[in-house]
Amino acid sequence: MGVELYVILQKTIPTTGDYAETKALVWALPNLDLMAQKLGVTPMSMYMPVTAKDIEFLRSRGIPCNEKPRGGWHAASEGLRTVRAMIKELNPKKKDIEHRHVLDGLKYVEQQLTIADEHGVQFYFLAQ
């Protein structure tokens, strides 16, 4: 087992496609966020909720945290813009196993967000 990135949908809709592990996305998230910034799209972590309790926990452990609480739902089209930009950037670099796992995870997320977008369903990411 381990921590994975989940696409949480505002309402249940039928999804299709093969499941792909998204553990690599969690571990690569800091680098993916940097990539998103360079590509001019919203970083994936911005689609994840942050509570006041999360911030207090980090600060109580001596970890500096300048985040403000955020949450809520996001349009699937916004997430798709981010994910597709990263897939396009990574595709030519699909050389090693780590890149393949990240790319496979991104393609799975793209598939889920595409279906959500077709149904007008909003989302957020959850690492758990």
C-alpha cells in the first residue's frame, strides 16, 4: 500500500478505463508543481484542500508554512489543462521507470478528469 493521489468527484458518475497507480504522483508532486509553474499552468497541489488544522500541524512540528486554508471544488477543465501540459512535457522524456510511472498516473488522472468534464462534475485531489 502507500499514499496515492485520488481524484475526488463532486458527484458519482460512471467512470471507465483501467486503474493506474498514482503513488508516483504523490512522490513527484513537488517536481510536478515546479514543472507546472514553468509551463504556466496551475500546480497540482493547488487542487488539494489545505485546512487550518493542517497548517497548525506543520507549524507545531517546526515546519514553516505560508499556506492559507483553501478547499472547494474545481472545474475539471482546469485540472485537465494542468495534467495535459505535464503529459505533453513528460512524453518525450519517457526514458526511465520513474517517468513512466508518473506519466501513467497522469494519464489515469487525465482519463478521470475528462469524464468528469464531460459530465460537468467538479473535482479536487486528495493524497491519502
